[in-house]
Amino acid sequence: MNTSDLVNLRRPALWFVCGSQHLYGPEPLAQVAEHARIIAAALDGSPDIALKVVSKGVMTTSEEIRALALAANADPDCAGLMLWMHTFSPSKMWIGGMVSLHKPFVHLHTQFDRELPWDSIDMDYMNLNQSAHGDRETGSLHTRMRLERKVVVGHWSDPEVQTRLGVWARAAWAWSDWQGAKIARFGDNMRNVGITEGDKVSAELKLGYSVNTFAVGDLASRMEAVPEGEIDALIGAYLHEYEVAPELLPGAARHDSLRSGARLEAGMRAFLQEGGFVAFTDTFEDLHGLRQLPGLATQRLMQEGYGFGGEGDWKAAALVRAMKVMACGLPGGASFMEDYTYHLEPGNHLVLGSHMLEVCPSIAATKPRLEVHPLGIGGKEDPVRLVFDARLGHAVNASLIDLGSRFRLIVNEVESVEHPALPKLPVARSVWKCSPDFKTACAAWIHAGGAHHTGYSYAVTVEHLEDFAAMAGIELAVIGEGTQLRSFREGLRLNDLYYLLAQGLRA
């Protein structure tokens, strides 16, 4: 996907900030500034870094640093800062700025020259190129202040360094997207379900996005205002993009169901666009005024970049949107998902992931097929939906939950695998193996409180989500290769204590 493919997505910039001081005189400072400009330009040109990197020059005083932090806070087009100390930049100069800064930052521990000029090195060279000294000074301050950050070490031209900075940049992009984002809930959540509930006020305070409910009848009214020509255009798109079941073709017996699905898609898109929303939820228990549960409509809106959560699960909707942003421009896609049922053959334990209708075609292995089938819940007409198998390969399956006192992000590394044909299962699906193994992964997931609604992606990695959780200040629990249940549970207990004390320390 390109940036333009994701709805309501800005492309903010990253500020590259270099630290130094006036001790060395104007000529060395001019060299420092030129080196910072060169590095920023190289990172800006890196294909691994999705956001623009802008050099903000050299900071040499407390006043400059604080002014920079306040400017970053006030600029919605600043997603975060990259910090590098070219020379020795006394850390006390940075206290006021770092106290004031509310944007995420990454600490790049590098130096301008990749190799030392062994035969000519002198003390002037040593004083100019002492990032080994300066970065330790500033890093000590960050630790003293308990500042969450990523530290990337190595020469700035190193592909691995640029890749890790690129991962952080995508997390910063998603975090920036959450700030001020709006999530629409069409109706409430599924009755008597605990995991789809949560503290929306805490979410807005902590995570930056707002969640509000809108009457399904208002959506139905917006649908009725959709002109027939717009529906005709969508039908044309369906015929071009998908394999369409014969009964849904123009003039066939069930074509009216497809037009109903198209009207639903057009009405939902208009409602979301007019309200400036980036994610939404619905529930089969609240469909007043709708002819069918949104299946095809939700799938296509997700592919455009909207986050989605079933049964009113706004936390899942927000997470899917964040994963969509992190995956923007990368192959693999991201989708709403649910751990639905298991294959428990000895030695071949598998999870069949799916949902009633709403799995995003961005993860499809082949061209989806557009079909209509009965749905045993909801009490409405048979909904249209896209049916496909997900692609194979490494993926992450993630859940964002509300523990009451804090949010926790649980991530399981999985491998999507080949599976037998499913001729009687008319929904999109993925079949995967859990890492490190099925029994350990499922037990760890349940101990961590992971939900059945998840964000699922082949493009997003554990490192993306680790960086994102650090920016959000939320707990991360990773289940993957090497996870042992006893130590995992002990880690959860220690996290309970840590987050309790950390909230008190930061009050």
C-alpha cells in the first residue's frame, strides 16, 4: 500500500537533532552542523524509513533545546525526534527540554566517520568525534529521568541501523495517527461480553484517541441518501476486483443482495469520511434499519485503512488501525482477526482464525471470491462477503486489553501454514501454528488476559509493536520462540508491581 491508500492518514516528519556545545569554538561547530545535515539527508533518503527526516541543526544551549521540545510538541506534523550527540553535549543542558518533550524519541548512538583514521588521528579529531562520550552522557540522563526510548547503535550508513530506525519510525507514525483520532461505534458492544468493554476515558487520556457511539438508525439514514449511480459504480468495481458468485451478477436471482451490500458500503464510507473517523465497530445485536450485517462493506473499508473491531470492540479497532499505519507501504497487510477454533491432532496443533464476515482482503493469498450465505445470528438477510484463504508465512497476532489500572498489549508470533480445503466454510480465514508451541502459547495468552479479537499482520513485527508500546507507555507481553510459561507468568507478576509503582513515581 502507498500512503494515499490509507484513509485519513497524514505523513508527518521526524526531526533529526544533534547535540554539542560551544566549548570547541565556531569551526568545529560548523563541522558538526554539516555532519548532522549529511546524516539527516542520508536517513531521509533511506528506503527503510517511511517518514521524512528533517535536520533541526545543532543544539548547544538549554534554551535552544527547550524551545525545540516545545516546538515539536506544538507541531502535529512532527512524529518524533532522532537524537544524536556528535561531541560531548553536557546532559544538564537537556533537562528542561526533555522534561517538556511529549513526543517519542529514538537515541541514535553513532558517529560521523565509519572508520578511524589511524595514521592521522590527534586530539582535535578526538574532541570533535566523541559520540562514544556524548551519547553516554545523554543516555545516563534519559535513564535518570526514566524516559522511554529506543537506542539504536551502529554507523548511520549501516543497513541494519536504518532498518531499526525505520521500524521505530513506523511505530511513531502509528502513535502520531492515534493522537486526536476518532473511533465510531455503530451501536454498543455485544451484551454480557467483558473483553469488548473498557475505559474510554482512560484510553483518551493515555492513548490519545476518542471513542463515541452513534445510532445505527443514523447510519441507515445516511445509506438511504446514497445515489443509485454510486451503487452502480461499486458494482462495477466488484465485478472487476473479485470473482463474483453467479447468483450475485447483474440480472441474477440475488443481485439485489449485492446492491444492498454496496449501499451499505457507500453509506458507511460517507458517514466515516464526513465524521473524520479512522476506525469503527458494529455488532450483530444492533442492526436497526440495516438489511444485513456489514460484511463486504467492512472488509473493503478495512482495506482502505480503517481499523475495525467486531461486537463493539473499540480497542481492537484502534489496534487494527495502528497496525494498518505501521504496515503502510509494506507487503503483507493487516486485518481484524479472531482465534476461532482449533485443530488438535497430536504433533500438528493449529489455530483456525476467522470471523463471521470481517477479515481484511489485504491479507488474501489470491483474488477473493464475492459470495452470499446465511448468517445464523443477527436476524437480518443473508450478508454478502469476500471469501479467501490468507497468505502463508510469518505473522503476528496481537491483542490490546484494558486491565482496569492499565492497558496491556499481548503479541504472539505465528506461522500461517497450508491447510486442507474448506469448501463449506464461507468466510475468509487463516490457519496458523503458534510460537513457541500451541500449548505454551495458548496458556501464556490466557494467563496474560489476551482477547479473542486481535490485530493480525504479515507486515508488522514484534519490534514494531515493542516500539509502539514503549511510546504509548503500555505493558507489552510477547509470546514467541523461547517463551517458557513459568518465566512468562513470573514476568506478568513483576509487571503488576512495576506498573503500580511506576504510576506512583510519575504521578
